[in-house]
Amino acid sequence: MKKYNAPCIFGLIGIVAGTNHQALAQQKIPTPKPNVIYLYADDLGFGDISCNGSKTIQTPNIDRLAKQGVRFTNMHSTAATSTPSRYALLTGEYAWRREGTGIATGDAGSIIRPERYTLANVFKDAGYQIAAVGKWHLGLGDKTGTQDWNGHISPGPSDLGFSYSFIMAATGDRVPCVYVENEKIVNLDSNDPISVSYLKNFEGEPTGKDNPELLKMHPSHGHDMSIVNGISRIGFMKGGKSALWKDEEIAEVLTGKAIDFIRRSKNIPFFLYFATQDIHVPRVPHPRFAGKSGMGPRGDAILEFDWSVGQVLDVLKELNLDMNTIVILTSDNGPVVDDGYKDQAIELLGSHKPAGVFRGGKYSSYEGGTRVPGILSWPSKVKPAISDKLVCQVDMLASFAGLLNITIPKGAAPDSENQLSTWLNNGGKGREYLILQNTNNNLSIEDGHWKLIAAGKGPAVGKETNIEYGNSATDQLYDLSGDPAEKNNLYKEYPQIVQKLKSKLDLVKTKVH
């Protein structure tokens, strides 16, 4: 792939929102280049943080970040599940355009191919140090089920522009339950190699289904295969005992690696993609957080995530990097309460509303599926504010390319818009419209006022999660400006608006890239 070098002198900001990646700039940014940290929570709902109105969970460190930056009330992931959201963030392309971008198994091959231009490549071309720390869930290796887990697993993050990586191969509830540093499993004993299968168990290996007496946390649905640390997972594995993570220590280990990278990079511009595991199942917070929320492991995991945020903010201040570091905090999708384990998340929920006023949650076409927390802080450049502009994670690639004056290769990031002026609260109007995807790959379109959920196949309610998926045999239309909870379907009352949004949706779907 041809790479494009950043100029020595900085580019321009204040770019008018739109699809033009080469938009003319209006205002110069100063040197030195800002550091950038992308704090990606997992399954954190809009209503799970106190600055968004939660009265039951207090998140003082997230609140601290919000008070010094822009808090977005209309921030979206592109999809209501993890893998497609992360794919869209890093490639600038809606995941529904590509086959094989659904929720990845733990042995999935690399979903983003090495030839793709990514968000990490933007920073690489600008001369940054680039790290990925935490949950990956975008596949590793060339093809599904063919990885050499005991050697160098390629392709991986280094093939996508990252200069350093310390990741979980997939998620906490999927094997292999090991850390992977720079494409090699950490602490692996060559005399005890790892084997992974998503087809059948290995002879003599216990499972949660057959050996529930070995479990310290029991599954509520699925998650009954190989047992690691007393928790049964999705998929089968054997071996690698010295490399297995301890669930209670995941947040501490990942946060430590993120902070180590910040310290190593303090004298050069850096981009850190820090994707946490905490709120995703299985929720096993460190003992110092266990029982502190009064809402069981899910609430405790939110407190643990807030702690991680605080650790990052504290080290930035300690190193005098806080004023010129852009910190973005958001989530890959909306919340889910019971997602496969009996952890009392439902019983102890009380009056807490993880999605806030919004309907649905993870997996859903309703707002709770993709309207997520969104905060951007850049103390030296951005004044504190609250913004209701329509913004989306898919625009990170084009927006940072604009900030750093990087030319995006032709054909790359086809759905990413330069929304920098909106992110920096510098006069941007936000997106004209946005396409969103639920777990059944059904699409919706919204423009900040109206939302059309296109008719699609699939269950109306998740049998196991009890979340409204938004699937319907007929179209649905909601006035988000007056009905953010999507209670009143106005499909029949406003046929002209329905047709306008359907036409826009069809245009985007058929757009050739």
C-alpha cells in the first residue's frame, strides 16, 4: 500500500462537516502535535455514568473528564454489537458493507485485512507512536481456525498500523483466555502449547455444561464450554496454563499496560487505543471494587472502568501531558444486563436505567443500542460544553486525518466524514444523517430529528437477553426530538418523511466505493 507522509508543519482544523476528506481548513493548530487517547468502554450504556444522569452509579473520573471537555448527548457507535462497531471505527467503513464483520469468534481470522488503511495508519503517517491495548475482537491470523497460537500470530495489529499491542484475542467470555503482546501469547510455556477449537471439545477437558460443580460463576444461557478460572466460556481450549489470565486482574493489567505506553511515549506524539473489558461479561471486578456499587458485578465493573479512566487522567497530569492530550471516551454499543451469566445484574438493578431514557440496548435498532456515552477533552483547545449534535465513531478516521493534514488514500474510509469542527465544538453542525446496524444486520437511518427503522427479519425481543431488537415486518418512524424513548411509531402519519429517509438509506446502501 502506498503511504502518505505528514508534513512537518501542522495542518488545519475547523473543517466544515461533510464527506469531503480534503476540505479547506479555517484555523491553524499549534505545535507540538496533540497526543490522542481513545478510551473505548465495552457495553457501557448512556445512562451508566453519572454525568449523563445516573443517580445510582457514581463515576467521578468520567465526570472529571466531562467537565473539562465536550459531552455529547447524541453520540453513536455504528452498530449495536462489538465487532462491527470496532471495524467501522478503525476503517471508516460501515461494517454492513462487508461480509464476515459480525460478532467474531475467538478463532476468527483478521477481519480487517493488512491492505486496508486504518485509523492507526493516519497516526502512523503523522509520525506518532501507536498502541492498541485491551479487547480486540477483530480476529487474528489469516483465516478462521488456522492460527498458530504458539507462534507469531499474523496478521495482527502491527499489520494495521499499530507499533505496539497488548490485547485480548476476542472477549472475556471467549477462548483463548490469554493476552497477546505484539502477536505472541504472553507467558506461554512451550511445553504446554495452546489448542483452540470452536467446533468440538478436546478429550478429557471439562466444560461448564458437563461439570457445573467446577464453576464459581454459572451461565444463564450459552457460555457453557471450556472452563477457565472457574468460569465456563464460549469455545474450547486446552493447554497454556501459564498464560491464562486471571479475570479479577484484567482491568489492572490492561490499565497498567496503557500507562506504561504513555510513560514510554511521553516525549513523542502518541495515539493510544485503550479498549477495556470491564462491563462485558463475565464481570469479575477486582476485590477492591467487588460489592462497592450495591448493584452486583455489573455495577462494580462500571466503578472499575471509572478507576481506569482516573488512572489515565492522573498519569497525564503527572507527566504534564494533560493540556495537550485529546482524550475521547465512548462505548462500542449500548448496555445489556443479562448477557450469559448468573451475576445478579437483573436482581440488583433496582431503579437504575443503563440506557437512560432510551429504548432497547445492546443488539437493538432502538436508540439504546447505539446511542452511547461520548466525551472529548482537549484542555488547551476545547472549552467545556454539552453538545446535542449528531456524531458517530465512524468519523474518527477522517476527522483525525483532517486534524493532522493527512491525505486519505483513494477508496479508503468511504463512510467517514470530517466532523472535526463538531468534535471540537467549533461551529460544526454534526452529521446530516447516520446509518445504524442491529444484531440481525437490519438498518436504520436518523438525521438528528427523525429516525426510520427499516423493516427487517428477526425476533422482536431477544429470547435470552429480553432486549427489544427493533425488528419488525413493517417500517418504523420516530420523532427523536420529541420522543427520544421511541414510544410512538409515526410511520403512517408522515409518509413523505418515511419516503425521504428510505431514499437516503437506499442511496447509501447502493453507493459504490
